[in-house]
Amino acid sequence: MPRSACSDTSLTSNKEEQAFLAKAWERAARGEILIAKQLHGQLERATGRELSLGYLYALLHRHGWRKLGPRPRHPRADQDEQQKFKKTSRDHHANAEPVARQHSAAAAVPVDTDTMSLFLEHTATRFAQQHCLLLFDGAGGHTAGALRVPSNISLVPLPSYSPELNPTEHIWDHLRENYIGNRVFPSLDGVIRQLCRGLHDLHFDAKLVRSLTCFN
């Protein structure tokens, strides 16, 4: 059975939330790394309620908590270029009308220009009535001249050496924590099946996707 929705903030009181976060803060101050999945279980035990993982992320957001960037800042990153990109991204977001509860994803090996072209074609077909802005890094398959870009997709390059600006980084972080990490798979096909299971679950949790990707 699916877990309860995370949109009802009345499931926990502000006092309960502050008490829970105070204990978490004490552990963090002692050097403990706080992991979302573990916090989720602790929150359920503390409140005696069954709550979704998305509810935890919403709670953290309400109190000004955020996940650390998945990678450290690269010493060769251009700070001016990053600030310019952030401003441009906010301008794009202000003039965009997001499609609710929909995303596009693919698990494919190898990741090359042909694979990326097929993914763009899939995305363009899925959102045929919209124009999509896709952020991408400098991987070879993303920048090759042979890449086929549909007319309803615009590619927005990330600044060099700036993985912390990539909104999908926390998606992979979530998948590693909850679907891939600390498991043994008999083959690469098993890894791909498990990854697809995680992406499928995200498809039905738009609030979680939003909380993971809106962090810059």
C-alpha cells in the first residue's frame, strides 16, 4: 500500500518538529552524518505515525535545512560564471510553466551520443506540447556535434567544473541511498532493473522530485 501523502503539514506539530531536529542537530554536532532514510525512520518512531519520505524533506525545508552538495566545489570552478548561470536559471524558471507530476528518465548503457539522442527524442515526444529546457554537463555524449536535438528542446549548459549546480545530482544521491547502495547485484542487468524501479517510484512522487531538485 502506498504511504500517506506528504502535503498535510498537520501530521506533526511545530513543537514536535523542533524537538526532533534539535536531537538531530546534537548528533550532527558530534560529527555524525545525517542520512535522509535514517532520519525518516527516526521521525516515524518519534511521532508514532507513518509518514512518507517526501514529508521528511518538506519538514526539513520548512525549518531551513538542506542537503549538502553531493560533491565538493571544484578549485577550477569560475565563481563569476556560476553566479551568472544562477541568475539566468532563475530567469528561465520565472518564465516557465512546469508540467506537474511528470518527468523523463532513462537507464541505458553505454551513455554516448546515440543514446543521448534517443533520450532527447523520447523526452520531446513525451512533452510534445511543451518546450523543454534541459540542463546538461560537459560529458562527451552531451556536447558532440552529432547530437540530435528536437525542435521543442533547448539545452542549457552548466558552467564548467560545477556539479553542485546540477539539479539531478540529488536524484542520483536519493537512488544510491535508497535503491543501489550497500547491495550486491548478480549482474549489470540487475543494477539497471533496480535503478528503473527507483525511477518508476519517483514518477509517482512529484513532491519528492521537486524537493530533491529545487536546491540552488
